[in-house]
Amino acid sequence: MSGTAREPGLRVASRWSDRSGAVVEETPREPVRWPNPITRRTRDAAWIDLDTDVQPIRAEFRSYHSIDSRTGVPNGAGVAQLCRTPAIDAAACRTSVDSKTVRVDLPTDVGRYVILYAEWYVPADLRVDPAVSTYSTSWAFHLR
């Protein structure tokens, strides 16, 4: 996360291909060990840089105000906010390509615990598994 201090998010889930070419699904593990809290200096100047120059087809923040102290699992369904991407016209936040990274602007009204879910389309000729048309990753951030 940038705009406050550069802090990595915690990858909590993903569907991606590994070095051998197999599609691997990683699901959240309990207890969820949230990263240290990040102090957000301003309400409108925070973003997340993804280490790719390919924009996702979907980017969504889900925020929560509290977590279960034993498991680290967020309480409740949270509040979902879609970001504008080349495939989705949304207003809560946006994605853009800057040099060799994708920047995802953080909405101003998120809770203390935030999950960023991003999903990329895999063209048919590049699919390792013909049944898997998207790859995705989710990262967790803890704001103060």
C-alpha cells in the first residue's frame, strides 16, 4: 500500500498457475494473521500497487470494522466496493496502469480491515487448464 507508507499486503487467497504450469488454488488459512496496522495519513491519497502491467478485469475492496480475535476472520459480510476497470464501470475506486504496475486507488470510506480481490482474464490460447479462464488473488490490509 502506498500513499501512507509502503507496506505489503498479506496474500490470503489465490488461483494461479505454478512454475510447472498447474493451476493452484490457495484458500485462506485460520487463524488469519493480519499485517501490522498502517496509519493512513490522508483520506484521499492511498493506493495499492500490483506488481504487473496487466489490468485486472475485476477489482473489489471488501472492508470490515472488526475481526474475530481468535480466528482473525472478519465479522459480518463487510462492505463491498467495486473499482473501475476496463471491463467494469464503477465509481468507488479505479485501476490504472502506471509504468510496470497496476495502481488500485483505495476508497476513502473503508473499514479498518480491508481485502482487495483482483481477477485477470486468461485468453484461451494461454490457458494451462482450458476450464480456468481467470486467475485471481486476494490481499489483506489492516488500516488504523
